[in-house]
Amino acid sequence: MKSKKAPYQLRWIVAGKVKAASFTTDALAQSRRSELWQAMRRGESFDTDTGLPESELRAAAEKGNTRPDPKWWDFCPEYLAARWRSTAAKTREGIADSLATTALAMMGDGANAPTLEEVRYALRWRVVPAHKDEDPPPDLLAACTWLSLHSLPLSSLLDPKVLRDVQYRLSFKLDDKPAAGETYKRRRRGLNTAMEYAIEAGYLESNPLANIRRNGSRTGDAVDPRVLVNQDQGVQLLTAVSYVGSVHRNRGRRLVGFFAVQLYAALRPAEAVGLRKKDCYLPEKGWGTLTLRETRPVVGTKWTDSGLRHDRRGLKSREANTDRPVPIPPVLVAMLRAHIEEFGTAKDGRLFANERGGVLGSTSYWRVWQEARPYALPPDKTDSPLAHRPYDLRHTCITNWLNAGVPVAEVSRRAGNSPEVVHRRYAGCIDGHEELNNRKIEKSMGWGEETSE
């Protein structure tokens, strides 16, 4: 019911007494109605004086009635707005994914609930600061309205049942298949930083994630040896790339060098996209050097400050304005010199551009790679994990360095990973040293040639 002083009023009866509360909007009134209704369905007692559920009185007493408790729907945009200016576009998207995944466990109850996919889309739209004063798009309006009314409060994360559901959502995809180890860890990190903010803001006293752990193996990010190519397969794949689109503006040939820097120098695709001519030392003979200074990850226009699909960032896991020199073998030097001679550079000096001279998109090089694999590989390998992604070329390069006996510290420096990550991810890919190690053991034991005979 509307009135001039209280535009929206909610009334309910406790022990025969009418209780009332006033709200400035219909949405707030409906939200409060939903909270009281859920407390009633849980069988909670209501205080006859205040008309409030027992759980709210208990929480108010524990917190001195001073601790705010925003809904997850309202907390998420507040948190990401606080992080927005100090984080990269890719990090923003990762945080949004963590919050949207957690929202699946923080939906609350109610009729006509949106699908899980709609919840994810709605929350990801909601957390972008630029959308603060905008109405939801038509396809998300119903989901946004429902979540604004039914989303659970932040304090629900203290409920073991809710927390177990959060852990499940972080660990599994929407089709209930296990998420990759790296996906889980990224989501967990994003949610953990959100909990730290909640503590700083006075919403929580402690981090509810502190006592939960993921079940199962912790080596989910180890590289699968089946994705690695041998020397001949690597050459065949690069040759096949040159055949893609040969009658259509050299679509594949202009990307041979792009894939080669991943195979022979272990560049990440985003690092290869940002590589400029002035970063390359390419002598006529001998080894050269690529000095990496920036990356161009694909994120999406709504996550970047520039409004462009590609963000422009420093190197991964390094301080700003630091570089990473990577020695490159003569074969790669020759390929890059040939690339520059044939295709030149983009206006800003980048080696690898799309056909219009713009920033090379992941869709473009992914499509070329998928077309090239059937040219290079036999049918039984085409459907296998072998070099399924361009990133597998980087894995191959790092594995080759390790198998060649390059010290782990030097491999980590060239690859831009920590020694711990190199050990963990590539331990199962190192081979060819068993016989040498056996001889070392024999020598240390004093067995020598007698045992060999």
C-alpha cells in the first residue's frame, strides 16, 4: 500500500499483533517480505514485541546490532567497484566469474527462479561499474529482478550447508562435470579476496573459506604429455599453418611466425600478440633474443578501461615495467626475419597483426590452428589431445628445455614461471634421463662395469 510518508509498506501478524515496516521502493518491500517468508518456512520463532525472526534477533545481539549484512546481489558490485581501478581487465573478469559462480549457491528460494546460466549472466552484468545506473537488458531483466529479491545475505556463508554448496559450485561446471584444477584455484582466489574485503568492510568477522578444502588431487594443472609434439610434428604443423587460406590473403602464412615463437621460445599467445620489432634482436647468423615487455590478453570490451577487446598489460607475474629476455635459436631468427620481410609490421611496430593491421584476436589464430592440424597430423592424431591448442606449443618448448638439461631456474626465467610451477606442471613430461641417472647411481654405489655386464 502506498502513502505519502511511506511509499511502500509491509505488514505481517505475530501472535495476533500487526507489525509493519516502510520502504522507499517496491523491490525493497518485496525483498523484506521474502526474508520473513523464508524464516517462517524454516519454522523459526518470531519475537512478539519486535515481530522479528529469532535468527535476526540473535544475529543482532551477537553483532551489537551494528554490523550490516548486504545481500550477495548487492555486495558483489560493491566489491568489484572497490577493486576495479587497481586490477587488470583479465583479473576483473576472473573476479566476476568467481562471484557469479558463488551466486549459484547464494540464490535463495522462490518461485519462478532463473536458470543457473541466467544467474551467471545476470551477476556478471550486475558487477560492471558502468552498469550501476542502467536498467538490465531485456533478456536479463527477469533474472536480475528475481535475484534482487531472493539473493541470500552475506552472513549465509557462515551456514555450513551454504558453504558446502559454494565449494561445490567452485569445483564443478554447470553440467556437473569437475572443473579444471586451474579453474577451481582461480575461482577460489577470487572469492577469497572478496571475503577479505568483507572483513575489512565490517560485514564479516572471519573468512568462512578458511576451513574448507577441495577434495581430490592437487595436480590438476600438470601438463598432459599427450599434448606435446616431437620435432618432426612441430615442423609439420608450422608448414601446415602456411597452407591455411593460401588463396585468401595469406591468412595462415602470416601466422607461421606467431606459432613459431611459442614452439621455439615458449611465448604465451598474449605475449606473442604484443611482440614488437624493436623487442627483437635478429642477427643474420647465430642466436637472437626476444625481450618481452608487454602482453595483449583478450578480455572483452566491458572489462577494459579503453573499451577495446584487448587489454594492454605488463608481463604476467612480474612488476610493472620489467622485461624478460628470451634467447631464440637460429631457426626462429630466420623465420622472424622472413616474416618481417614479407609482411612488415603493424603501425605500432607489432610483428603479428590481423589482415587489417589490427590486434590479432584469439578467434583468428585459433581458427587457423584448427584448420592446420588435419593437414599436418594423421586421422588418428587429429582427434587426439596432441597439440590441440596453440598453448600446447609453449608446453612443448618448456619440456624440450628441461629434457635438454637446462637448469630449472633458467627454464623458469625464460618461460616466465616460478621454479615451483615448472616442477609441478612439467614433472610428468621429463624423459630420456633414466639411463643417465642409472649410471650415476651405479657409479655412486661403486658397482661400475661389473654390474653392467
